[in-house]
Amino acid sequence: MPDLPLTFQDDQWMHQIFLAKSAQNGGVVRRKVADVERKVGRKTFELEVRRRGFHLIEAGGQFIIICTRDPLHLIV
């Protein structure tokens, strides 16, 4: 399903993710993939994460946002 224009509430929902204390401190935030797709759409969400220079992982039905611009090193 294509991404639809964001409503004000949906846009606010997405921005609240990045206002979380964990996000502000370079930590990790996670959201259900289904919630992201329903509220703002995958493409819009990915673009916002990329715009901020953060890293995004999808695993187990969750999006894991690593809120740092530092390089990542996958251990396993």
C-alpha cells in the first residue's frame, strides 16, 4: 500500500519517537513494524530515520532505531 499524506497526528506520532529520552541520548528506540506502517508508512519512516543520520534495523516484527550517527559494528 502506498504511503498516504501524513495527518498532523501521525506526523506528531513519528516525531514523538525521536523526542524520547533514549533517542535524545543516542540510545535505542523500537516500534512495531505494523504500527509504523499503519501510522506513517514504511517509506516515510525510513526517510525520517535516514534524514536524522540514524540506523534502522528490522527484526522480529520490530523496527529498532539506533539513534546515533556513529558507525555500527555488527558482532554476530
